[in-house]
Amino acid sequence: MILDCAVYREGRRDDEDLSLHEAVNAGREPDAFVWIGLYEPTEDEFDAIRREFDLHELAVEDAIYAHQRPKLEVYGDMVFIVLKTARYIDPEEVVRLGEILIFLGSDFIITVRHGEASSLKEVRSRLEADRALLKCGPGAVLHAIVDHVVDDYAPALSGLGEDIDEIEDEVFSGRRTNPAERIYKLKRETLEFNKATRPLMEPIDRLARGQYQLIHPEVRAYFGDVNDHLLRIHDQLESYRDLLTSILEANLAQVTVRQNQDVRTISAIVAILAVPTMIAGIYGMNFEHMPELRWTFGYPLVLAVMVVICFGLYRHFKRVGWLD
């Protein structure tokens, strides 16, 4: 469905209520362009736009069905860009990804949103308040969208980092827990987040270096700043991935240590109980000639010997740390 369709002349929005065909024709006038925003359009809904702008069928297929990796492709005099948006859902500890697919021409820009993508209403309002920037044409809109998407990575990155800190504290807290599953899930989310950002760096770098005439010279420098942000995000995600790997290894070591301690504790208890069991077993054989068998104090003496030996073993195992 079409969310907004507007013509911009010399940096100012045309308030006329135009049909799609009229907007396309108006956008072809000097110092004008048209910006069309869609959300999850069907093939039939997008067909009219495809015909009006003569869009390449491969790019149209990507825009309708989405699920593309971040990329930049050139079809004739049109540039097609795929962006991945990210939003961190803290209760579920997942990075929810969406897509924004952009068709950029000399006199038009078409944005197609899929999933829980970043809303572009704020971007449009901010640009419409900056007439000087809008005069730079569709390339200025492209920069504003890319910058908005990349800025939205920061809160997602922050939420991911907070949960990683929680897991790190849990692993080294001494509590007998095993958050291995949580660590693995966060590592998977980190990898998915990284896949959504890393492929975007090279296309943004090309835009910053001015490889495309569609981008106004005054706008190219701004893409360099966006690329710097992407590099920092990529580095942070790489550090999160390495940290989660270390935490997972540390957790495995902690579990192994606890298992070894449990084995030592059980072994110590078995050793202590083996002494009275052995002595009682010997006296339970009903032999006629046994030590102190007919002595009045034989029974309490045997019990005392059991207690003394068991207490001695207990003190020994306690001292060597097997009964901590």
C-alpha cells in the first residue's frame, strides 16, 4: 500500500493532491522529484509504479518479496539499495530485523518497507523542514534514510550489550546456574545483526566516494560520516561476538569445575561411609572368635572407633577442599 506520495519542487513539498501518474509527470519537471513511500505492497499494487518508472523486473521482485541481504545494485540509470533495519526486543532477547528497499533515480525515490522496519515519517518531516538539503534532490533523501536506519542500530546495540553484561555477571557470580543456552542465543543474534550491517559498508563507501552521479556532490560527504558509524557498529558487534565466545568458554570451565567438585564431594562421603559399613560388615559375619566380642565395652568401643575414623576422614577431606 502507498503510505505517501509527494512532489518536491526546489526543496519544497507540493501540497497538491495528485494521482500517481500526475505526480510522476510533475517530478520530471526541472528542479523537482517525486518521493513515494510504500509498505509491503502486493504485486498488483506495485505494478502501476513499475510501469510508470520502468523499473527493472529483478529489482521489483526483490521489493515485493523482500528477504534480501543488504546490497546496492545498478540497473541502467537507476540505483537499487537494500537496507536492513534492527530493533532489539529486550524481553525476548532477539534482534528483530526489517527491510527498506529503495529505488533511486534522477527525479524519483521509491521506498518500500517490510516487517518492523524503521518508520520514515520522521525522516520525511525532518527533510521537509530543511529546504536547502531537499534542493539536493533524491540523493539527499537517500542519505537521510540510510542515516536514520544506521542511527537506529545504536539502541539495538545497547540493548544487546546490556544483556551480555548480565550474562557475564551471572557466569562469574558463583551461583550454580548454567546460562549456556542464553549465551548461545545471544551469540546467534549478534551474528544475525552483524550480517545485517557488514554488507552495507562497501555500498555506503562507494556512495561517499562519489561513484554515482545521482548523488549530489554536497551530499556525498555525509555518506562518509554514515560509513564511519557503520564501522564502529561492526567493530562493536565483533567485540560482542568475541566476548560471548569467551563467556561461553568460561561458563563451560565453571560447569566442569562444579562437576569435579561434586564428584570429589560424593567420593569423600562414600569414603567416610565406607568405614562404618566395613566394620559393621565384619562384625555381622557371626564368627565365634572375633576381637573384643565378649568384652562388656566391645560394642561402644567399636562405635567409638567408627566415629573417630569417620571424623578424621571428614576433617581431612574438609581440609583438602573436597567437602566445600
